[in-house]
Amino acid sequence: MRELLTEQDVELLNIYAEYNMKVQPTAEATHYNRRTIYRILESIRRRVGYDPQEFRGLFMILQTLEKEGARGR
């Protein structure tokens, strides 16, 4: 899965998880617009097959990245 995500994607997912999957605090922490966060999350969903906007999807993505040693936090 690591090859499907950029470093920025991984960092965004970590921040998104840290802020309990809330877009507004994630946007403030990353200095992105809320709509940009939604676009990035949708792009990640299309690339990896799990929806990071759902708890199960985010968990599966982060768990896989951790197993691959790419989570970074």
C-alpha cells in the first residue's frame, strides 16, 4: 500500500486520525481548505480501496502502513 500513497498522504492520514477523523481541525492543522482535505481523502480511497472517511477504512490503511513500517508517527 505504501507505494500508492505519498508522504503527504501518510502525514495527512496521521493528522486526520489524531483529530478523531474531523475534517475542520485537520484542515487547520495542515493549513489546507476543508474541501482539499475531502478531495485528498477521496483520492486515497480510489487508490487504496479503503475509505479513510470511515473508521474501518482508516484503521485498515493505518494498520497496513504500520506493518509496512511507513506510518511515521
